[in-house]
Amino acid sequence: MQTNSILKESIAAGKDEMLLLTNAIADDVRFSVQHQIALDKGYFFIDVWKDGLNHCYLSNANSWPGENYLFEKIQETVSKLREICKEFDITVTSTPAKPNNVVPLSNAHVPPKVQLRSGTMFDYTNIKHMLFDIEDIAHALSNMCRFNGHTNKFYSVAQHSVLVSELVPEEHALAALLHDAAEAYCGDMVSPLKQLLPVYQSIHTTIEQNLYRSVGVEWPVHACVKDADVKMLATEVRDLMTPHPAHWAFISDQVPCEEIIHPLPPMGAKELFLDRYFSLQAKAAALAANA
């Protein structure tokens, strides 16, 4: 019941944000927007055109496959509308309503920035102009524990990333190594919670896109990276988690890696991550020089 309540509140918050973004786009003279958001009746559609000729985006969904499906479509739509606002510098003048279970912060002003290991500030409102430091990334990921800390031993996101990078063809290894690098800036959110937070997902995706671009890696990543990530998940569940077959049934068809995972402490994981990164970059530079 608690999960259903949170899902309903998240859908309501998603509706508010869709309306907010849709109205902001519709107020821009360059765009024509047709929409009907009737989630109380179980459906919505949004159709966006630019300059009356160029079709930007069409989204629609209904709830008959289930509320989880509807929520996923809302998340997808919010992300795309945010991209349109960002690309065309459309100002969104207010913030969407929050679910009832959100606890407000104190009256102290908290800017949307965080301080990094290097001492620099990362601004969530200006992501495309941020500089990404591999030392910051390695340091943060090596101090983050996978599975929200619920492993039988400390096991870092940095070590996970290195192991995933070793499961893909070498031309995709750097993309695999960095597949969780955005979490150095926005935290390692467990997937079951992440799916309820469309704003977080949008920020995470924007960071990931800009980070990959900064190191010359294609985005979205090749499908082999996701396949390797799932294979490593199955291996981690086998080696590091309390058995719970029912919860992990969705990966029951995955064959784990033969080698047992031996978790490293943060400093060892950081060194491993940096060694792998610089090794892959050196190989890429050598190939480019000989091309």
C-alpha cells in the first residue's frame, strides 16, 4: 500500500511538471503545442511543433498497461520537455508541486551546487559548462558502496566500473568504465528509488551526456555495456548479497562471471580505476596517432 501511495504521488508530481514545462514551451512564440493531460481519466498526450513546420516531439500514454507504465512514460516525457527547454533557452518560471511526502528543508538558502574533492564547485543549473576531473570521479566512486551499502563487505562503484569495463570489447571499454561516472556528481541512487524520481533522472542523464562528450566517448553507449553491467550485477548478487532469489528473479537467466569478486578498500579501488582509465586513454591516443 505504501508503494502504491508513493507511486500515485509521484505520478501527480510528474503531471504537475509536465504541465509546467508544456505551458512554458507553449508560451514561446516559436512553438505550437497541443496537449491534453487527463491522468484522472488515465491518459495524456503532448504534441510539440517548432515554427509551425518542424515536429519536435509527440508523447502519449494511457494507464491500461498499469500505473508503472504510465509513470515511465511521464518520466520520459518530462525528460524530453526539459531537453527542449534547455536547447531553446526557454525559461521555466516556477517549480512543480511536490508530493505530500516531501519534507521541506529549513529556511536556510541551499544553492544547487556541491563542492568536489578538488575544491571546485559543481553547479547543477549549469552542467554543460562544468569541467569533469577524472580524479574527482575516481575519488567519489571509490568511496561509494554498491547496493546502497547493503553488501556483506564494502564494495565500491569504482571497482564495479572497472570489472564491467573488462567484460566488453576494448573499443567500448572506456564507455563501460565511465557508465556510472555521473554518480560522482549526483550520488549512487538505487534503481528502485531512481525510477520514482524523474527530476533526478533528467539531471543524471544531462551530466552523463556532457561527461561522455568531454572525453570523446559516444553517447548513448553501445548495448554491450548494459549487457556487461547486468552480468556483473548477477555476479555481485552471488558474491556480495544475502540470498534472496525472489527479488533477483529478473536476472535469474544471467550467467555470472566465473571469477569471485574480492572487494578492495577505497584507496585500492581508486588506484585501480585511475590505472584502467589512463591505460585506455593511452591506447586510444596510440591508435589515433597511427591512423
